[in-house]
Amino acid sequence: MNYLWAFVIGGGICAVGQILIDLTGLTPARILTGYVVAGVVLSAIGWYAPLAEFAGCGATVPLLGFGHLLAKGVRTALQEEGAVGILTGGLTAAAAGVTTSLVCGVVCSWVGRSHDQN
């Protein structure tokens, strides 16, 4: 059942993004930013943690989950380090994911070929 709920919740989040692209004039970049901000807001009011607990990776992998991760990191660092945690908490919490993304991007650039876009 865990896999089913992860698929349903994650698919629903992605479907909402696709509907926003198809039916509105929003660009994917604006939707991406909106999802991250929505994850931060939902985490701040305490609604995202129960969803992440229920849906697992279906809620933590999409961009809403990245916003939740940033907010959670800031909250933890704020409690441990004080006001400095506002600046460092999100970066510390997301460092592993961002580093992995960058390393995978570099490896793919070495393996793949660049094609002229014109």
C-alpha cells in the first residue's frame, strides 16, 4: 500500500503541475518556483509533514518536498544555532541533494554529446 499511496500522491502533484502548464499562461519556471514556495508554506503551517509521513517519497521527491526540506532545515538550524540558522539551515539540509544533482549533471555532460541548437 505504501507504493500505491506514493504513486497516487506524487502523480497527483505532477498532474497539477501539468494542468497548470496546459491551462494557464504560467511557464514551467514559475510553476517550479510556486511549488517550492508552496512546500515551504505548507511546512510552516504544519500540513506537509503529515503528508510526507503518509505518502513517503511520493511527497518528498517532487518540488513541494524540496520546499519542505528547506523549511525543515531552517527550523532545525534556528533552534540549534539561533538567527544564523535562518541563513544556513536550508543550505545544510539540501546540500546532499544539490551536490548529487550537480555531480550527475557533470557526469552526463562528459558522457553525452552536445548538439547545435540552431
